[in-house]
Amino acid sequence: MRTVVIGIGNPVRADDAVGLHVARAVRQRARGACDVEELWAGGLRLVEAMCGYEQAIVVDALATEGVAPGSVVRVGLDDLGACRSVACVHDTSLPTGLALWREAGMDVPSRITVYGIGVEDLSLREQLTPAVAAAVSRAAEAVLSQLDEETAA
């Protein structure tokens, strides 16, 4: 199954960069089992990065009440909400972007998994907080375990 792992984040917004760090860790350990991409934007750019793959695994920061910093959670597409930003008309959520691209007849994955990592600090700095930095290897391991399970099946 042709798979892409996509880490999303902003490298200068502290914990928001966690998806990029996880993508790098997966790239080092996956040994060609999948393609790995790093994106600084979600929405339609994220959906475009998935085109042509049967499966996509997305890793991103998760700033949600009830998710402790450094927690790694698997999130359903329905849990992502209908709008990335109410004030931004230039972007959309992943579920809405997928619906638009499918309606346009684009080849988007039938299987999509989203891993979110709880964040603590989104200020302008380039370092992850200790709790979130510790989650990078756990999140990469979750992605690699999923890839191994699907390869074995």
C-alpha cells in the first residue's frame, strides 16, 4: 500500500513544530517503507500532499482542552472540526478539503490516520518544551508500529 507520512508544523512556534520533528524521526527509521513529507500549512495544501497515495498518516500539534502536553492521541477526522480558522477564508479543515478534492475527482487516500501531540507553548521560539520533545519518539513509534502492522497484514 502506497503510504505518505506528513508532519505539519511551524518551526518557529515552539511546540507547533512537533509534527515536523516526528516526520524527521520517521524518515530516519522507516527505511523507505513510506514517503515522508514536512508541511508548514494544513488545509488544501495538506490534501494536495496526500494525492496519489492509498494511505496518509498525518502528525500535528494538538492544542485542545483535556489533552495534556506531550500526550500522543489518535484523532478521527470527524473530531477535527469543520473550519481551521473562522477568520481565514484562504484555508479549510482537512475533512472539508478532502470533500472538495473528492468532489473534484482527485485521487485522495481512502485511509487517513491523524496523530495529535498535546502542546504547551506556541510562542515564537525554535525549541520544543521538554514534555513535547519527549513525545516525538513515542509518536514516531506509533506511526512506525502502524506501518509495521499494515505491512504484516
